Amino acid sequence: MAAALFVISPLLAPGSLSGSALASMLPFAAILMIAALGQSLVIAHGGIDLSVPGAVALAAVFVTKVPEMLGVSLPVAALLGLLVGAGAGVLIGFVVVHVRIAAFVATLAMNSILIGVVFAVSKGFPGSANPDFSSFSVGSVLGIPNLLLVALALTLLVQWMRRRTVVGRRFMAVGASVDAARLVGIRTRLYQVGAYAAAGVLYSLAGMLLAGYLRTPDILLGNSYQLSSIAAVVLGGSLLAGGISNALATAVAALFLTQLNQVVLAAGAPTSMQLLVQAVVLALAVSLHRIPVTALLGLRKRPHRR
């Protein structure tokens, strides 16, 4: 699907595959990859996280406003931002897993809290990122944007951990069946809460890198990643019910969505059309998961008649 989009992109929007177009698209694709990786950890356990905008926005504040406010260095402020993201995830996980509150309610409430903190700290005005940090965020190596290199490294790390480590295999086992995982002695609640905590760290990292790339980011810069992070995970083949997830497929889906958005805008469509396209793509992806493809193709085994 992604390859087909890149093939037809020049036909739909001439110039959408030019060097300058790709240079402007790939960093945003990288940010979506990182945010979608976090969302995929939650969805792998059958949950959903609607706190992405707040986590991204608050992390941006930590690398633009906090260093000057607290008189700390950028690395310290960034570390604090990552810890806050992890803490928010732990709180969400505790409420969802132990208190049994629906994930969409708990995460939506946390998103409101995080946005409130953003406005309280920023006073409603954006700040500017450290010049050195911005230079890294907009820089590249051999023509490949640094942000994309970071996103690819994280994608490969998450994929490797899921497939090759004990922790990763146990994590996926919990997503496949909580009851079965509990029977074999896996501490299921620890992994479920950990999914939200790790997701919070990834959202925060995405927000920081996006702030560095934009230099003076809008205080609500995370809003566009609410729907798109979910869409990328679903398009990557993950089931909303949990159990099936692939980091590499999620990253490719994020690239697809970002290029699709660029084509829509380059074709002259308004920004509102971008959100509509994302919604339609998400709806189609969810619907395709429910269609019994083998039955439609006549491949399902039929009982032998005597």
C-alpha cells in the first residue's frame, strides 16, 4: 500500500516526491513513527491511549520553557520530561488495570490534565528550543534526517525486544491472553502498566524532537497525533483487541499516512480534508480486519461430503 502511494503520488500531486518534498515529509513521518510505537504498545494489550496530544505538548514545554524557568540544562529538563511522561503512563496504567476504569476514559482524562499543565507552565505562549538541539533535529546524515534515524533505531529496538527477549515475549503473551499468561506465572499487571509507562516515554520523546524541529512550536502541537497514531497502528496490522502487533509494519504505516497527508495538501485540499482522509483510512483499516477474506475468496475449507 505504501509503495503504491509513492508510485501514484506524482500523478496526484506533481512535485510531491521531489527532494525538497521528501526532506520536509520524512521528519514528520519520523515523529509519527515514534508516537505510533508508543500507541502500539498499548493497543497490543487491547487498550487505547488518548493522552498523546497532552504528552507531546508537555514534553515540548520541557525542552522550550523549563530550562529557563528552573535554571537547569537541557539534558536535565529533557530527562525530567521523559520521567513525567513515564509517570503519567504509570498513573493511567494503575487506573486502568487496578481500578478497572475504561482506557479511553482514563487516558482522555489524563490528556486534559496534561494540557492544563501545559497552559499553566507556558502561560499560553510558546517557547523556543535550544539552538544546538534544533540543529540536531533539523540535521541529517548522508541526506537522511536525524529524526528518521532515531525513529528507525527505536523501531528496530522495539521489534527486536518483542521477538528476541524474554520480556518482549512475555509482553506479547499478556496481550494475546491475560488469563493464559497469568496461569504460566507472568505478572500480567506489571506488563500492562508498563505498556502505558513506555508509551508515555515515547510520546514525550516525540514531543521533544518535534519541538526541536519546529524551533518555536505551538503549545498544542500534539493534537494532530491523536488520530494518526491510532491509524498507523491499525494500518500496520495490529488488532484493536490486542495480541497482534508489528513495530516495523507500524513504522511503514506511519510513513504511508504522512505521505498521504502531504499529497492531500499538495493537491490543494484544505487542512480539514487531511483529518477526514485519516478518519476514512482508519475506518477502512478496521473494517478490513473484520472481513473474512478467506471466505470471500472461497479458500475456507469446506466439509467433505460422504
